[in-house]
Amino acid sequence: MKWTTLKISLLFIISLSQLIVLAGYLSYKNLNSILGSWNNSAHLSLYLDTDILDAERSAIEIKIKSNANVEKLDFIDRKTAAQDFQKSFGAYSAGLLSEDELIDLVPETLVVSLKNELSLTDKMSVFNEIIASTRTLKGIEEVSFGGAWLKKLSKLDRTLKSIGLFILAIMLLSVSFLSALMVRILIDDAKAELEVYNLIGATRWFLYQMFLKQIIIFTTVSLALSFVIVYGLYNYFKHIYLVKSMSAYLAERLIFLSVQEMAIFAGLVFVFIFTSSFIALKTTIQRLNQFSYE
């Protein structure tokens, strides 16, 4: 296959289309990983009354543990809560309260942790269920689980998925159009050969094979280019940009596509380009044969 300027330009555009999809998916995967770590840190805190009875606290614990989605229930006594408060805000409260006074003010707390496989939306639903089921029980002063930021994260996740699907649909349509254009370019370059093959009685399948081999080479090269470029961009952001400009913590959490994900993407691209190219190849050769007969 001869690499003309038009073919190289077409190869670049197809590789760019694949690169956009790969970069978009990789960005979503890493952002989802970061959101997932925040999701796993989401807890429900139930602040208990200072004069709560042991029987009342036990009733609350039994009610919470009866929910099948609860992974763990931790009890934080006043002393531990006061120590945690001093670690976080000790510099601001120094000299204002003694340790005993602080222990009297800080309530005992029950911290509910849910199963990690639950989505943000599911966690919000379970937290609301627990709040509703314990509302009638005595001994609970206040409940908190950061519902506002959970809603925002859930909305962001849905928005990203919608944008990703829209971009994927646009890219697939573009690749389909470019594949058909690639077939027409290959056939135009081989018109003289096609006339000779038609004269000697070459079968349709022989003609298809002649072009499909070139399409496979074209697709392989475009995939290799897109994978190499996206890996280079990933390394730049992970080891240079984020480390210098933003956060080493974020850089450490960045992950690349797995071998399975790359294989699935390459397989889907091959099937899509091969199918659209074969349809365009079949119709174009049929038209050429009709013109030649006429």
C-alpha cells in the first residue's frame, strides 16, 4: 500500500478520533476512581443525647445493623470524640475549655459505614432509610451524612456518563464516514488494477480481500498511534504536570487502561471499521461494475 499525502491525512484524522475516545474514557476512569475514594469515605453520623440510656443506644444499634447494606457500625465515646476534636481544632480552642469540659460538651456518636460496592445514589437512599427507621427512637440528638455533596457527586457522575456517550456516538459516526472515505480513496488509487482483474474474471471476494488487507493495516497503524499518543499524554500528566503544578497525591492515584480494556477497545474499533468499510467497499465495487458494463 502506497502512503500518499491524502492517506496520511486520513490516518491522522482516524487516529485523532480514536485518541479522543481513549482520552475521554481514561479521564472518566481516573475521575471515577477519585470519586470512588470519596464515595468510600461517606459515612452517616448519629450524635446521641448526653443522657442517653444504654438500652436506648442498644436499640438504635440493633435497628441500624438490621439493614443489609450496613458494612460496619462504630461507637465513638465522648473521650475519643474529645481527643479527635483536639487533634483537629486544638490550636483554636487552646485555653478556652478544659479536657473535662470538652468531654461533657462532645456527644457520643454512632458512625455507620455502608458496603463499598454501593453507588453514590444507593448510599444516599440507604442513609435516608436508616434516618427514617431511627427517627422514632429515643436518644438521637442529630444526624449528619453530607447529603448535599453526595447529591453533587452523583449528579456529576451522571453528567459525565451522558457527555461520554454523546462524544462516543459522534466519534463512531465520524469513524464510519472516514472509513467509507478511506475505501473510496483506496479504490480510486487502484482503478487500473480493478479493470485488469475484471477482464481476467476475478471474483468479487478476491477484490474484497485485496482492499480489506489494506484496511486492516490502516486500522492497526491508527490504533497503534492512538495508544502510543494517549500513553505519552498519560505519562506527562502523571509524572510531570500534576507533580509540578497540582498534587502528588492525585498523580499517585492516576491509573492507565488495563490490557483487557485496550483489547476490548481495539476489538470494537476493528469490528466497527471493518464492517463499515466492507459495506462501503461492496457498494462502491458494485457501482464500478455497473458503470463498466454500461
